[in-house]
Amino acid sequence: MVRLTLILLLTQLLQADIQTSCLNCHQKNQIPNELIYKRYLMKYSTKAYMKEAIVAYLKNPNKKNSIMPSVFFSKFPMKEAIGTETLEKDVLEYLDKFDVKKRLVL
């Protein structure tokens, strides 16, 4: 019982981490997360390639290595560089949160 409670607590903390580190800012600036996810999915098609591209962008954000069109940055602010030790984990959580496979109904 204690183990289950600990696992649930850690899961909530991990979800809170991506919520506070990424999604709150996206929501405040009205950045369309689903649109960004779909653009990465169309270009890179696999979770591994998407993760690699997003991490590369977040470490060195600029229009040149962004998947978004340049007009996107006239409406939304340019992201500041992120170099945290949890960056790859946070990107995987982001990809899991917006994964289109979870929405498929067969």
C-alpha cells in the first residue's frame, strides 16, 4: 500500500514538473501545443526523432532550427535556451501528453 502511494505521488510530481516548466507558459501565451506536436509528427514521424529535434531546438532556440514558420514568432515569443538535466525527460512527457495514438479508436 505504501509503495502504491509512493508511485502515485511520484507520478503526480512528474506531471506537475512538465506542467510548471512548459505548459503553463504555453497556456499563458496561448501557444497551440497540439499544433506544434502535429508539425513535429508530420516532419519526424517517430517519437525518437521528434524528441531529438525538440531537445536540439530547446537547447539552441532560433528560427533557423525551428519547425515553426517565421510568422509564428511574430505572434509568439522566442523560447529561451533550456539546458536542464531533466530536459529529455520533460520532452518525453510532453510527447506522451499530446500523443495522437492515445486518441485513436479502432
